[in-house]
Amino acid sequence: MAYRKRTLRRMSPTARKVARLAGEASSLATRLKNLIPELQQLDLDSQALKNAKAIYPEETSYQGLGLDTETKKG
């Protein structure tokens, strides 16, 4: 919960620090909660790529995308 500046000024220094910490913890929890759908999608994509490489190993290289890890000279 975010406190107004006026409310924070009325608090003792220790209470002010605890209030700020509580606000940061709340903010962090919200940000982590918002990351869950993105992480789920990345996990599904990773599993799909793993399965595709297991089924079609020669067709799942990065050569067609220009993302080769090895550079070919010549």
C-alpha cells in the first residue's frame, strides 16, 4: 500500500522505513505476479522447440534464420 507523502512525514523514522519497505514488497509481488503468464508462454515455447528438435533434428537448425553460432567463411 502506498502512503501519501504527508502521512509518511508524520510517522517516526523507523515506521517510515517499514512503510516504504512494505510498499516495495507489495510492488515486487505485483511485478512477479504479472510475469507468470509470460514465463508460462516461454516454458511452452521451450518445450515445443525441444520436441521439434527431437522429432526433426536436421530441420530445426538456426541456419535459415541467420542465427548460426558458427560463422562459415568462404
